[in-house]
Amino acid sequence: MIPSTSTTSLPGYTMPVLSKGCKPGYLGNKCESPCRYPSYGIDCQLECKCSGPEKCDHVKGCVELNPFCSTTKHAGNEEAMLYSTIVLSILAVLQFIAYIYLSFCYNP
């Protein structure tokens, strides 16, 4: 692992920061130690604002443990809404065409 150098700016001062290049969520000489709660992310510099350590992932931060509250829950609903909108739009167009046809055929 090769250390890399970046800079951090403070008002009126810039200082170099040495980073070991560990994957997000890990620290240590060999990058084998996961961040300890409440820290997570690159160099464990971010802090979880979750209600407990069981909800804080050392790589991603706060995670929802309840599968019924996940963001993927609504993916099927969005797809169903899209198909419903398409079908209803087609029906509306067909009804409009039928209305126009009938209004010309039965115009006194």
C-alpha cells in the first residue's frame, strides 16, 4: 500500500494530509480493522447519526435493518404505476377517437 498525499484547506492555511489509501470503512497498517461505531467511511472520518451501533455500517453509515422499510420496496409499485399510466392513456386516446368518429357519423 502506497501512501498518497492530498491537501486540506483551512481559512488562510493549507496543509498536506497523508492517507494510507485504505478502502472506505477500514483503518490500520494493513487496512484490516473496520471503523468503530459511530465512525464510518474513508479513514473513518464520518459519523453515524443512527439510533444504535447495530444500524451503523462501517462502510456506508446508517442502514435500515427492516426489509419492509427499504428503498427497494417501492420499485415494483413505480413500475406498476408506469404500466397503469400507459394503459389508461391508451384507453383515453381510444375513447377520444371513438367520440370523434361517432360525432361525425351521427351529426344531424
